[in-house]
Amino acid sequence: MLSAGGGPGRNSGGAGKGNDMASVLRVGIIGANLQGSWGVGAHLPALAALDTVRAVAVATTREETARATADAFGIPHAFGDPHALIAHPDVDAVAVCVRVPAHRDLVLAAIAAGKHVYCEWPLARDTAEARDLLSAARAAGVVHMVGLQSRSAPVLAHARALIASGAIGTPRSAALTHSSDWISAVYPGTEYLQDRASGAHFLSIPGGHSVDALTWLLGGDFARLQAVVQTGLRDLTAMATGAPLTRTSADQVLVAGVLENGVVASVRLSGASSPGTGVWLEVSGDSGDLVIQGPPGARGIQMTDLTLYRTSATGELEPVEIPADAWRTPATLRNNPPMNVGAAWLHFADAVARGTPATPGFAEAVRLHELLDGIEAAARS
């Protein structure tokens, strides 16, 4: 691969393969408006701090907004048409960071162009679409990954290693709770999150990230479960316009069951709290406990800075130091949301360089879509 020129803010001593320009993975970001987009809030700051991955192109719905982002981050190419970005020869991989209903067509276009693809979660509006994307990616032989970046969090990675090593004995139970104002108010630009048909809603986004984090941490999917998926507040007002809005998506989720490895597990999510108590994840083993905590107001386990605790001999919670090798990103990239996304990009770039699959890929995304379907089915029964 050839590298495009870099912009300001490059980190010459970060993680990756140093300054070997031939090894740089050149990325195009679709969905990078300066006004509150996830591409600008997470992906571009992450890529600016890394050596083995570089943003060389951005696309938004208008060329002038794309150019504003490109100028702000020192990116050479800006497009008002995402298909022009996909077709550009300087782009090796495409990141799809737009609203979920547009994922399918853009991912398929990138795959058809032979580009590697990083798609934000949810992968698609529903499981059928997700399966189509997995089949297309496999047939084309491109590297594909989905943005379930909790798996890249240093705290979760170290906690997973501790559990696997037997540090708390055999894990017996786990419980994750998360409360926030994620959808208690309809902020400008979030109106579509109230519509279940969009595929982007409380169960699929914070619910999907939370369930994925818990099952990845414990090393097993749900073997059986019961669930409550409920909409407590249906009649809303759009803050941008003052217009009435009816919510068809859930704002309360409760899942309880048994994982494939026998761990009794639960997830409780409240999206109608203000500001909410944040994230609390507790894993109990037969010789100890781990607690992972995120601060009040945290919007999700995947995008907040976490702290790990372990019970002492007297039952007190003691902070656990995260070892240096758990931090994949350079010292300049140690805060979220960019940190976890940056670590995911390092893994993705390494997979492309080695010609190996990236994890979590579209297969893991399909399994998570299927699990969310199972949660909704259990809630209806």
C-alpha cells in the first residue's frame, strides 16, 4: 500500500509500525460532519494519533461540510458523494459511520469495490440485512469488522484475562446495569432513534453493546434467557422543532439467563434516567469478585472510561491497576470515545496487513443481531 500525506497532529511515536509509510492503511470515513458526528467525535481523533492507520478521505452529504472536516483534520480528500470516496484509489478501507438505515448500501458498495470495511454497530437494520452483508464480505474476501469497541477497552480486556486465569475462581454470576438519559429527551438529530424500524434504538445500540461486552467478558453467549423490553415514555417532543413525536422503540430493557458456560447473567438498562448512575458490571466467582464501573452520565460501556475493582480479603473493593500491555493506543490516546475506537483500528490494520480476519467481524455482528431478536422474542412470550 502507498500512503497519502498526513495532516497536523500526527503522532510519530505511537503504536503500530513506526513510520514505515508503505505499511499505513489508508481509510475513508463516510459520515464525518463536524457537527456532532461519531466519525468526528471518535474515529478521526483516533486515527490522528496512530501510525499504522491514516484518514485520507471523508464524505458527508454535502461537499462543503466534508471539506470543513478535511481541513480541520488535515485530510487530503473530501466528498459530497460517498460512492466517490469508495471509488478513490487512495482509499484502502472504508469506515461506514452514518445512520443505520444507510449501512447496507454503503457496505455493499465498498465490498463491490474491493475495499476493506469497518462498519459501525448496529451492522444493519435487521438480521436479514446483516446476513447479506456477511455473505457479500466473505465472497469478496475483504477484511471486515463491526464497531463493537467494548472489546478493545483496556479495562475489559484485563478483566477478561483475570477471569480466564482463574483470579476469581470459577465465575458463577454476572450483572451489568446501565442507566442514562440516552433517550429520555429527543435532542436535535436523534429523532430517528425513537423509531424501532430504523434499526438504531435503545435495545440495538446501548443494549447491543452491553450484551456484547458482558458475553465477551465471560466467554459465552446466552444459552437461555428471559426478557422484558418496554417503552415507558411514548409521547415525546422533539427539542429541535417542538413537534410531538411517538416513540416506538424501548426505553427499558431487562435480560436474565444462563450463559453457555453456566454463568448466571443479567443486563438491566434504563434509558429514561437523568443523568443516570452510569455503568456497573459485577462478576462473582467462587473465590472473589470483580467490579467494573463507569461514571454517572456515561452513555454506554463502549464509549466511557472505566475503572476496575477487585474484592479484598475483607470484602472491600480495591482498585486494580491495568498493566501496560493492555493499553494498545499511544499515551496521547487514553480517553474515550476515541481510545477504544483507536485500539479497534490498530487491530483492523494489523488484520489487513497479515491477511487474517478481524474480530469482531460481521459474523459476530450477525450473532449479536440474532441474540437481540431472541431478547425481543422472549419479551413477547
